[in-house]
Amino acid sequence: MTDVQIKEKYAELALKTGVNLQKGQALMINAPIEGADFTRLVAKKAWQLGAKDVHINWVDDELTLLKYEYAPEEVIADYPEWKVKLHDTFAEDGGAVLNIRSTNPDLLKDIDPTRVAKANKAAAQALVNFRKYTMNDKITWSIISIPTADWAQKIFPDKSKKDAMESLWEAIIKIVRVDQEDPIKAWDKHNATLEKAREVLNKKNYHKLVFKAPGTNLEMELPKGHIWKGGSAVSEKGITFNPNMPTEEVFSMPHKYGVNGTVSSTKPLNYGGSLIDNFSLTFKDGQVVDFKAEQGEEVLKHLLDSDEGSRRLGEVALVPHESPVSQSGLIFYNTLFDENASCHIALGKAYPTNLEGGSKMNAEELDKHGVNDSLNHVDFMIGSEKLDIEGIKADGTTEAVFRNGTWALDVK
């Protein structure tokens, strides 16, 4: 296949399996301006599939950096009302949202973390209503990535820009199964595999999980009625879609008041254009009470101080060490990929859909069930080939869930 044909297959996969665009449905695409050619392919295919409208929100890293360098504080700390209306209008109309995330991991490394934290908080507060549509699966949405020059050279620092881009394209195409003869069928098979794993965990109905690895000894209570999900999801209108491509996880939620112990990161976290690396968090009754980081400690502090819920967990996800992302041997400095190479947990908001009836509960009811709320939802990686996980049932019996970074349960 030619380069264009491969990218056309990727665009088609993003639309048919990612957001599962329906005829007469509007599509919003958030895309890097470096990826204009690929984004045009997606837009063309969306129109051909019968999209009612296709709207592109362009992202330019260089302009983003200039804004952080020169904009006054009141602009940094404000999220325009017209952007809120744009997102809400698409969501209320039942539109699909495709995010193409390919940011330079070091973009904002020299920017005052306080300015970045203010901007992130303003955006999160402004888009609270829109996030209800995505986090409750009221609409179809998906996140994919394509190479950009700075990101590619971060992963392949010894290669030229051209060679780094080619290497990253090759890695992404393989990991998202576009190299296979029929990527859509390949994803159907993969989703069925993840469905089996989540069915096994839902039948187990563990009361607690215990994580043990170098630097990690963490006990995590799971809420009554928690649900394991993974792979494809189903929207409020009954449309099957894949929120993340790639995805290798099955995930649920910790009890917001039931996490105790210490956990250490195993991969760098790209947060707000800066890297946080080699960090650890200590929890007591669900809340982070101590933390440290070799790199990005101030950025981590701003994240934790965003709101009360940012010091509690909203997700736990299990990923075997032999996942295709892990086997690539690459660190992507991009959470979409790195979280699918490793077991991970997330600071901040939980997905209400991970609790029986959760999507219909109000904030008070969710809190009573131990469901965390926050402006943030930030995944970070804790898995490795040295991670063991124990599952503890309500009657106190214990069994191995993971051994040496992979499944100890029969999930296939």
C-alpha cells in the first residue's frame, strides 16, 4: 500500500470504529495544524459517510507557546464563552467528537507552571457541561494520534526530523492495527478480547485490589456496584464506539475514600505541556497526603492543588505488560499510548458509567457511592513486568489477578 492509502485506512478506522460516525451526524475534529493533510483525509471521508457537518478546531503548538509567553494574566485565566457554546452546541445536537492529540511533550517546559495551571482550571470549569456528555457516553467520541515533528524527535532523538516522523508513523500504524488487512475486523476481534477480560472481573466482584512492585504498596477499595469496562463503549443512543485508539485496558473506579499506601510511577507523565517523571504519591483514606518527583514536582503540586478531587483517584486500569504498545519498547511521552503499555490509575474525576446506575445519579448520590468528582482526569502509569496485583473478595479470600506484570486470571 502507498503512504496515502495507509493513512486513508487510518482515517476510515477513526471514523467507523473510533467515533462510529452516523449518516446525518455532525463531527467536530480537534487537530494539530501540522496534521492538516491527514485531517483533510478524515474530513473528506466524514463527508462521504454522510456527515451533516464537519468542523475543525485547529491547534498550533507555536501559537499556544506564544500565548503563554506574552498574554496577560486575565487572558490566560479565561476560557472564552464562544468556545463553550461551540462545544455545548455540538454535544446537544448529538455530534461526534474526534480528538487528534499530538502535542510536543516539552512545549511548555519553560513556562511558569502557575500560568499553565490557571489555564487548565479555567478550561475545565468552563467545559463542565460538555464533559458530562463525554464522560457519561451521551455522545460518541474518540482520541487518536498522528506524528508531529517535535513529538517524533522526542521519541527518536538520534534521528532526523524526516526519519523520526517515518518511524513514529510506522509505530502508530502497527499499534492501532492499521497494518492489518482489515483493521476494522481486527478491532472487532480485539474489542471482543477486552470484553471477555472485563466480564471475568465483573464476575469476580472484588472488594479490594492490592498493588505491589518496587516503590509501590497500595491497597485500593472498589465501590459496591462498580463495573469494569474496556475496549468499545455504547452511547446513550446505542451506538458502539471506541473512545481510545489504541486501547489495551480494562478499567473501573477506586472508592474515593478507600485508597491507602504508596504508589510509584513507571513512565513519564506529560501534563499541560510539561513532563512529570519518577514520582510517587502516598494516600491515606483516599487522599494524597505526600508526594515527590524527580522532575516536574511543582507541576505535580499544581495538579494536586487544582481542587479537592484532584488528590483522589477516579480510575484504575489493568493492562498486561505484553500489550503491543509495551512491546514496541518505546516511551511515547503521550498518555494515550503510554497508558496502554502499562497498568495505570487516574487522579481526578471518575467515569459515572463505571458504577451501576451511575450515569443517572446526581453529584450527592455519586459521592455517597464513593465516586470521585474533579475538574481533572489525569492518568499516570504504575505498571511494569514487576507488578503483582491481588484481588480480595468481600469474604476476605484472596487470589492473584496479575503476576509479573501480566494476567494471572484466565481472561482469554
